[in-house]
Amino acid sequence: MKVLAVATKTPWPPVDGGRLLLLQTLEGLAAAGAQTTLVAPVDPARDDPARTAAALAHCCEPCLVAAAPAGAVTTLARSAGGRGPLSIARHTLPAVGREVARRLAAESFDVVHAEQLQALPQAAPARGLGVPVVLRAQNVESDLWAAAARWRGGLRGRLLAVEARRLARWEGGAVRRAAATLALTEEDAARLTALAGGAGHVTVVRAPFPAFQTPPATGPRLSGDPAVVVLGSGGWLPNADSAAWFAAAVWPAVVRALPGAVLHLFGGPGASTASVVVHPAPADSAAAFAPGAVLAVPLRLASGVRMKVLEAWARGVPVVATPAAVAGLGVEDGREALLAADPPGFARAFARLHGDPALAVRLTAAGERARRERHDPARVTADLLAAYARAVSTARSSR
């Protein structure tokens, strides 16, 4: 199988869940014997293109295009005066589209894989050549914007709601046009099918995550009794919202219940205090998943799958999360994770873990079992290749 993958960002370095998901996917395809060419933009002001390409050479042929997301004026112009979704216009990069067209003209590919909704405009050259385009939806974009609008309220909330409606129409059309749409969860699949009016071909292919060769949760410990970790991601609204809410509303309740607790916020804004340590985004994620730590995933706006939860399971770190953060992962409260929806609930969950070390062992064992059974890369890659093959067969039949 020859795959041309088109993305809105390079998967290296894997500093956020979206990049990590794409990297694990490319590595799974390579292990299965598929030949993948990746076309993606790289911002030379932030990343070294040569170093990035070298880091990806083990799993794909990287074709990196020097480009950055559009500025405000260009975004408004591309969205036809604000009538189209701004987030799509911002990531519509003509240079990436030209590289996709060049690659398609130079060699034959079985399928084009568009990673996320915003990559579809760059994948457009495939349609004229009859190459099926498969959309992998990491989440339901319009639902995230609609949820953000409800949280924000006021004028900003109304503007976000307008963008959510535009995205919903665009998203539904994208699902109808794609040869296949791959959702990460059954919930997302049902929602995407509804947005498309029941049309399109939506199937679930779960997020892959490998086992680690080293023992779980190795390395230096983080300060605090307990040490609680929150992983931020600059520029991603759900993570920014959750980090701010956790620090302002949840953490004071936790410290009242557990005075020795320390919050370690990785990749987030703000300054360190007596009970909060702010770290830069780690070069190696193992630094955040330290022995004895607890991962908090306090997302209030969520769709898709949290790769950080899968990594915590693989690294043997217990998880305390909102129900929204683990939706689609088949989590049961008290089995693979502890669930909490408000500050008192988080405080009780951390206190429960702190007072029952055996509970952390049970949670991590059940989480690792869920990762192995539902997210093993070999199984997920087999499902992905089967979805590609169905798209190819359908395209050939229609021709």
C-alpha cells in the first residue's frame, strides 16, 4: 500500500496529542510494510526542517514545505470575507497543495490520507486524479467550537458560535465528499455521520499507542505528596481552558485536602508558586510521567481521544480525569481511572489515591490492559489498512 499523507503540521517533535497520534500512525504503517510519503508544512522560525526530516525518515518519506499558518488578513480573505470557517482558511496553505500535486504527478499512490479536517484543502489535487481521499478526524471540530462558545459567553462566545456553525456545515460536507472518514471513537463517528446527514462512509479506527520498552514510570520523582501533573499545549483552547480552571478552581480545593500536594504544570502559562511548579514542555514526555505522580486531565471541552491518557496507562501512571476527558476510551470510574467533574470531586479523588496506594496499582494495571486490548499499534494499523483498502475498492468500482 502506497500512502500519501497530508498534514497541517509535522509530527516531530511530538509535543502534543495530535502530533503524537500522527507519529504513532506513521510508525505503525511502516512496521506493517506500507510506504508512506508525508507532505506537511514546517515553520523554519520554530523548527529546523532538516532535523525534523531526519527524525521522521525511519517511518516515512518526509516532504516538508516551509510555510506557516496564515495571518489574520490573509485568513479573512481566504474565508471569503468571513463566510467560510476561519480555522480552515488559516490552515489552507497553497504551497503544501502544490507539493501534493507535484507528488501525485510524479508517482502513483493508492490513497491520500488527510490528517484532520484542515488538511483537506491541500489534498484536493487527488480528486481530479481519482485517488481516494481518506479523512482522519482527530475530533469533531465544530463541537469543540460550540462548546467553547457556551463556556465563553458574551460577544466572544457569540463569535465562536458563528464559527461553530460554519464549521459544522463544512465538516458535514467534508464527510460526504471523503472516500472514507476515520473517527477515533464511536461517539465521534455518530456525530460526524449526523453532521453529514447520514451520508458518507464513517468508520472507527482507534488511536494507536505502543508499549514502552523501559519499565513504567522510571526516572527522577517530582516534588509533592502527591505530585500532580497537568500537561498543557500552547494555543489549543481546550487545554488552555482546562489548565486555567484547574489551577484557579480545583487546585485550592486539592491543597486544602492534601497540604503536601504540588501541581506540576508542563507547557502551560503562569509562574511557579509554593504549591505550583511551572515547567516548559518536556523534550522527553517521560519527565512528566514520573514515578509516584498522578496525571490530571481536567478537560471541560473534549472530542476525539486524549493521547496523554494512553501514555499514562503505558507508563504506569494513574489518571484522574473529567468524564469528558475519557469519553470514547471505555473508562469506568474506579477501574481504569478516577473520574471527577468539579473541585470537590478532584480533591476527593486525589485524597483517595493518596490514602490507598494499592488503588493506583489496580488503576494502572487496568489502564495498561485497556491500551493493549484496544490501542495496540499492530491491531490499529490493520484496521487502518483495511479502511484504506475499502476506500480504494469503492473508488475503483465507481470508476
